[in-house]
Amino acid sequence: MNSNNPLIGRDIVSISDLTKEEIRAVLDQALRFEQQLKDAHAIPLLNGRILATVFYEPSTRTRLSFESAMHRLGGSVISVAEARTSSSAAKGESIYDSGKMLESYADVIVQRHPAVGSARALADAASVPVINAGDGTGEHPTQALLDLYTIEREKGTLDKLTVAMMGDLKHGRTVHSLAKALAHWKTKLILCAPRALAMPSDLIAELRHQGLIVIETENMGAALAQADVVYVTRIQQERFETVEEYMRYKGIYVITEQALRAAKPGIVIMHPLPRVDEISTDVDGLPNAAYFRQARYGVFVRMALLAMVLGAV
Ligand code: NCD
């Protein structure tokens, strides 16, 4: 047990809940776990502890990487994969009641839910740490942490970078959390989106207030030409009222090998996944394509979070 662990017993609801030093502590712990797992399959720090994963929206990476992280730490997992239909929420149970119940079944809860603010509601109800795995179009703080980890692993630093975010910046919760996190490093941020899918203006104002240089463009080539990192997101189909509206924007930006000729040679290409058509598969073989490594890094970062909130490091 390390008294330098600032996250014992804490909820992780918004990336804004963490200071720069606390984020640094998570990234450093994740790197230690990554190194230790070169020689071991498991690091049994959480024997006997139980993680509950409760997902009211689809997920592959977030749920499985949290579950993998818990197993690598020697803990156990109980799970409701399709909570919207298969949990008592389908019978009308409130988030509050679900929190009061889950706290007696698990030592830590990871929730994904379609409503903004749902993670805070669960954290207020449950006495055990709650980790937000996505609350609608709100936030996805653990994705932001693994995105920072990826940028640092790929570029060697988080300082003095130009990061372009591209795609559905209105509905994409990963970019909301990542932009807030990057404010600690005074990154230059290029936001590339069609006007109707721009990042919310109150968030942009907040980022500028924190010292980030924010440039908005609709032009993919202009964004690629300046970026050290391009963070591509899918158009978030499930957030549109109609299919027609979604189809208006689907395929609006597609990163191809050809498009990357306009980019800096060392550009790092990231994507929280799942990918639909935003990155052509001809890019996958390039050394710049970091998105599958990014998904792998998620396990180390989520191990760090679980071990820290449960006070095991
Ligand atoms: C993201 C999400 O759920 O917000 N996926 C993920 O967690 N890796 C991105 C997305 O769904 O587009």
C-alpha cells in the first residue's frame, strides 16, 4: 500500500474530478503494470475483491478491458451486459436503488448508461467507488486516461503537441473528456467537424479559459497538415433522431493512405473504436496507426484505476 495513492475510495465520474498530478499517478501506475505484465500473466493485488460491470449501452472494449483488468489483478467480476433489457431497470428500478443494491454485491462498480449525469447519480447512491464508463453524450473519463497514456507512449510526451479531433465532436463523449484532460498540458487543439456536429460551444469556451489554443475547421486536410496526433471518432448514429440525418454525415471524413500524404510523417492516428468507415483499412498496416495498441493500453490503465480506487497500490 502506497500513501501516495490519491484515488483510494474515489469515484471517477468526470475527468475534471482528477488533478494533473492525479492523472500523472494513474499513467505512472499503468506503465508499471504494463512492464510487470511482460513477465507475468497476473498481478494478484485484488484477490477477493469484486467488480460489477453494469452496461445499459453496447460496449466491447470498455467492458471487456475492465473485466480483463480485474482478472489480471486477481479479482472477480459480476456483470450485467445488457442492463437496459436484462436488469431490473427494465422493471422500472431507479439508478439510486440499483446503487444501494450493487454496493452490497461489489467493491467497485463500472457503469455505462445513455443519460448524461447517470454516473454521478449512481456515485451519489453507492458507498463503493463508481467508475463512469460513458454517460450518454457526457463523458468517458477512463477512455481519456487511456488516450493520454497512448499519446505519451506513442509520442514520448504530452507536452507541446498539436492534437486534431475529427468527426462527431458534438455527441462523442470521448473527445469531451480527452479535450478537458489535454487542457492540463496546454495542447493546441484542432477541432475538425461539420458545423452541425461541432464540439459544444460552452465546452470550447471552458477549454480556452483553461489556456488551450482551440482552432475549429471543417477541412480534414488542414487539420491533418498540422497535427502531431489525429483522434478520429465515428459519427454517433445512436444519438441522431432519424437515419436520414445520420446518413447526411456518415462518411464525411475518411482517413486514407492518400489523405495522409498531407500529414506530418510522424503523425499518430488514434480512434477510441469501434470504427465504421472513418479510417480506411489500408491505413491499418502503417506504423502511425495506433488504434489497436490504444485498445490494448486500456487494460493497463483500467488495472491502475481499479488498484488505486481499491487502495491496493
Ligand atoms: C466509445 C464510446 O463508447 O464512447 N467507445 C469506447 O468506449 N471505446 C466511442 C464510440 O462509441 O464511438
